[in-house]
Amino acid sequence: MKNKVAIIILTFNSEKYIKRTIKAAKKISKEIIILDSFSTDRTIEVVKNLKCKVYKRKFLNYSDQRNYAIKMCNKSYQWQLHIDSDEVLSEQLVKNINDVLKKDIKNKSYIIKRHVYFMNRKLLFGATSNWHLRLFPSKSTICENKKYDQHFVSNLVSEKINGSLLDINNKNLTDWITIHNKWSTLSSLEKYNKSSKLTKAKLFGNNIERTRFIKNIFFILPIGLKSFSLFFVKYFILLGFLDGRAGFIYIFLNTLWFHTLIDAKKFELTLNKNNK
């Protein structure tokens, strides 16, 4: 007989925050699956002490790692909940997920609102919160094959669960910029993909589909105008300025800096190609 639910967490050098993540997750299930990318810190020691099941696998990209974990758990578990190593389930979210699992309705997947903490502040404005599909019955869902900004794609109807997934960012600005610089490279290399196994861009779809539709409108804008427009909308129209200095820095880096960097790298790739 299958176990009820597995909680799958990808780790790499996550010793600073993984304990807090696991303690909250254990309020839903003791079946914590750690898929580690050969951490060099104390991550493995910490998760083993917390009685987690540990697997190691070389990291190629996020989609590949998530889909490996999904396939690994499909046969042994009825449900899967996927979270990141620095994401903490709020008490309300724990209660509501447990309610869903008690009902055990297998014809739905579930999207969860993720709240960002930045510079020790929970950001409330500027569309800094976003929705992600994270809870689903096994054999119903995969992670879309994209280099950056990947979402889970389910063949079931998606429904919201109230409660917050708290993305408590402990990285300093140098580390934050380093990882986003890496992501900007991945995004600049992304090629058009017409696969049916992608999150659809729909104005009247769920929150994830609607966000992708709106993003696609901005992404057709030329270099400079795209990042400035994103900053203006998030900071002024969506009230990002109400989050104070932390809100300004976060939105500035996520829009003006990050998207200009992506476009600059795309332009550089075009120049190099033409020069060849």
C-alpha cells in the first residue's frame, strides 16, 4: 500500500535554514525526501539527524531534478508536496494542507501563495508574492522543461489553498546577486518552446497562468523599456513603495537590474553569433 504523502525538498549547502523548513514540514508528514546535489557543508548531517530520507544526485537543472524526484515518488506515495530548502510552511497552510489530505480528493492539484522575505522584511506589495503549484496527487504533474522560471504543470484542475509558503531569504546581497546573475544567463539562453507540457499563458486562467500572460506582454518590449515598465508598474502602480527601502531595493534588482541583464546577455549572444 502506498504511503499518504511525501514532502520533497531539494538541497545544496542548505545547513543554515533546512532545519526550520523540515520542522514545519513534519507537521504534515514524517516522510521527508531530501534530494541533495552533493552539498559540501553540514546539510546531510542535519537532515539525517532529523530522520529524513536522503538521496544524492548531480544537479543539471531545476526541472530535471524536480522531475527525477516526482518520478521517484510516484509509485510509493499517493500525494507529493514540493518545497524549497528555504521555504517554511505557515501554521495556517499546514492546517489547510492537512484538511485537503484528509479529504483525499484525487481530481485536483493545489496552488499555494509564496511570500518573499528580503532584508529581514516580509514584502507585502509590488506583486512580490506569487502563486505556485506545489501539492498534487502522484502521477498527475510534472515540472515544465524551462531553464528559468519553471512551474509545475498538472493534468488536473488547480485550486487554491489558503495560507502562506514563507520564502525566508537568508542570503546576503552578494549571494543574492550571484545566484540571480546565474539565472539571468539561463534565461538569456532560453529558446522558444511550443511543448504542450508548459504552463499556459491565459488572461482568465488561474493565478499562475494569468501572471505568465501578463509577463509575456512585458517581455515583447525592447531592451530598457521592458525593465523600466516592470519597475514602474510594481513600484508605483502595485504600491511596492509601501515596503520601504527593502521593497525598493528588491523591486529595483528584480526589474531594472535583472531584466536589463537578461536582455544585455541576449544581445551579446546575438553579436557573437553575427561576428562568427
